[in-house]
Amino acid sequence: MSPKIKTYLVYSISFLVLFMGTFFITKAITNKTSVFTTMLPIIVAVVVAPKPHVAQYQSGKRYGLKWIFKKDVWWF
């Protein structure tokens, strides 16, 4: 599996896990469907999920994930 595919696969899985977790928590707190129960999980997942990071080197591109809670980049 190429590093590019692995990076975006880990990003999408982490985004989905964060979205579903916050969605079920907000649904447990509020029983009705509203803009709050829909937008809050999306905003939390976008902000907290690690972002794909591409660095250009002489040997080629290097793919990794950058997270707001950690300054290092997780390279693949």
C-alpha cells in the first residue's frame, strides 16, 4: 500500500470515528434532531482529526499526518 493511500485512509477513518462518537454523544444528550446535533459532530471532527501533510523533498514527496495536539508529523 502506498504512503499516500495509507495517509488518506487513516485520515478518513479517524474523521469517521470522531464524527460518529460525537454524533452518538450528542444524540444521547438531546433526543431530537436539530442543527446542533448535526453540525457539532462535523465541527469537532474537522478540528480534532489529524490533517494530511505532504512534504516535498529531493527524493520525492513524503506523506504524513499532523495533529493539533502534537507538533510532530506522523510519517508513513
